[in-house]
Amino acid sequence: MVMVIQRATLDNSSESLFHLLWRHMSIRDFRVAKAKGYAVYDWTEVVKHDKPHDCWIVVHGKVYDVTEWVPHHPGGQMIWDGAGGDCTGVWESYHPLSVLDSGIPDKYLIGEVYEYRDFYSWDGSFYRTIKERVEAQMPASKRRDDPKMVLKSIILLTLYLPFVAMYIYFCTWWSAVLIGLLCGQIGVNIMHDGNHGAYSSSKLANSLAGYTLDLVGSCSVVYRRSHNFGHHSCVNHYELDRAFDTSYPYLRLHVNQQRLSVHQYQHLYAWLVYALINFGDFFGTIDEMFWMSNFPNRRGFTSFSSFALQLFVKVWTFFVTLFLPTYVHGFLQVFWIWFFMQMVFSIGYSLFFAVNHWTLDAGFVDNSSIGKSNWGVLQVENSLNFGLDSKVWTHLSGGLNHQIEHHLFPGMVHTRLPEITGVVQRTCQEFGLRYYQYSSFWTALKGHYRLLKTLGCMDQPPSPVS
């Protein structure tokens, strides 16, 4: 008997072009009635309220109309990225215990979701204990606004314009390597922290840091939704973690994915797939702004200005990296160098993400364990660290080598993560949790290679050893 697993996505294929534009240009949809008092809603009603002037969120099954609160939200407009969907994971992981204990003010509570089932358990004392200890060790004033982070940003962004100029003027293989690696470093260092709201206590500074992803040709709006809501909230969860959507059928990264004959070679060709990821980001983000959905983690709100910005970003990036060099050097010389630059860019950041979750030493979950898996525990067991003693890898990876700490505290600037590693390790040991770390990036990469090879030839690989 073959078990069919239903992906947890919302089908918008029947939506007309008129209604799509109507919704994404922020034109008020008068067919959606605003709720009065307390009521019970199903998801088909909740997902309609995904606009700045009509913003609902769901936390632990309760429905809140936070339309009036969003402009005052210290975390900026991140709420819009989860508008009309389940924000439980983001609520729990981004807010300090004082806010969690107070809860969302009752004046915003308008009802509950019909027959709501939380994907994860929030029982137990592990996550609260680790939050108490980290908050006691590091005051709120030090969790963002780190001078080391500012210095890294200044160095990387100062290099950007001269590296682009060298690429345009010389258009050689070495200039392609320089600008490709630099774009990757801007991504894993500045962009990643900015889109997590971890860069600064200033909403403007976080937004600007996040928009550096648009500077190098991708889309910060799509990244925030797919990463903050569609990955961090549900790490290595087959039906919800968006990484499994974007890589299949080219790569089989989860045991629930059907194994195809071509996957027996994926440990050989996966590196080419990773080198081409940037092309998917470059050409697919405009479309994904409209259809992206991890129901009930939802697509969130897309403003017309964000859509217009993406059009400008694509045109500008093509102009600077392809058209302008072609005018100077000719298309035949430029195209392959441009193509190579995009591949270097892709490799320069994608492998850091791949080794943090996709090895045989990481845990994987699916909908069969709904409500049974503790969310805080999963952040530890489904994530992996590497090279913790290396300051070089910490800086080159933008702190992604401290992935466990990052998943537990996504709102903390990555240059501070090494300071809480000891607390996290001791707490995990106290609670009997498996805290896994590789000695270096290269051993982690070997672990990823073994996963690719194993999932390519086995339907069900062995579980991680505790």
C-alpha cells in the first residue's frame, strides 16, 4: 500500500488575473467582511485577511486582528509577511519571555480557528529554560546593534561598487569570481540578519540590510516569507519547509519524497544544481511573490511597490551585469563570464544552508507527528553546527555555523551567537537533547554528500544515532 502525502499548500490556480492584480495592488476587497466580536473561523476565511488595512494572524489557534498594531510593531512589517496565516512559531521565537507571558492584548482577539491543531507541541520546559538563561546572560540591548556587524557591513558594501566596476571594465573570470563571492557574502552576512530583524533595533536599518538581497538581484519579500515563516517555523518538516518544494524533483532531500531513478546520481550532479540556484531566484521571485504559500503559513501581503521594485531590480541587475559589459566587450565574451559569476554567487551561499539541515545526522519530521513534536526540541535536533571554534567560518558563513543557536534565537545578530553557545550546549545536555556539531565546514559538507548518496539509493535511510 502506497501512502500519499498531501502537501500543505493553498491552491490559487482558480484565481483570475483581475482578482490577482486587485489583491496585490492593495485595493480593498469589499467582499471580505470585517469580523465583529468573537467568532470561529476556518482557514479559508482567515487567509483572505492578508492586507495592511485588513491584517489577521493566528497564534496558538487564536485569531487576532492586528491591523491597527502593525504600524507600531517594533519588528516592523514582518507581521505582513505572515498576514492571513499561522504565526505561532515566529511569535514564540522572536519575542522575549516578558512579552510572551503578557500575550497579545485581548483587544485584538476576534476568535479562533475551527478545529485548530498546532503542528507542534509547546509543552515542556526546555525552550522556556533556555530562553531564561540566554536572556539572563545577554541583555536585550546586546542582542542587536553589534559594532562588529556594522564593521562587516561597511567593509562588504564598500567593496561592492569597485568590484562591480572591475567586473564591467575587465569582464574576466577573476572579476566574476570576486563579485560572485562578494554577493554571496553580502547575502549570508548582511541580508540574512536584516530580513530576520536581527541586524539592528532600528526598523529602518533592518529594512535596508534586508534590501541588500535586492541589491544583488533577488527578492527580500519572498525570502522573508519563505525563510522566516516557511523554514524557521517548520524546519525539516516535509509538508511545510519550503526548501523541499524548491529542490525537488532535482534533488531528493527528505525520505517522504519519491525516489526517482535519476536520484542515484544526485551526489554527483547536486553541486551543479546548487551552482544554478541563483537563476531560479533571479527569474522566479516575481511569480513567487504572488503564489507562494505554505498553508497555513500563508503567503502574506505583497504591495504593488514591492512588485514594482522587483521589476526595477531585475532590469537594473541585467543592465549592470550583462547589458553594460556586453556593450563594452561583446556578447560572446560576456555571457559565459556572467553565467559563471552567477554560479559562483550561488555556490558562495547555498552550501552554507545545505550543510546545516540536510545530513544523515539531522532529524526530519512530517505531518504524521502533528502536535507531538516539541518545537524547541526540533530546532536543536533538526539543525547542525560546524566549525564552532573557527572565527573564520563564523564570519564567512554569517554565523550559520551556529545554526542551532540561530534557530532558537533568530532575532539575535549572528556576531553574538558564539557568546550563547555554551549556555545552549549545557541546557541541551541537561535535558538530554542531541546537540550535533561537525568539526569543520568540510566535514559538514561530507555529511551532506552522504545524505545525497544515501537518499539516492535507499527509500528509508537509518535514523540519526542519539
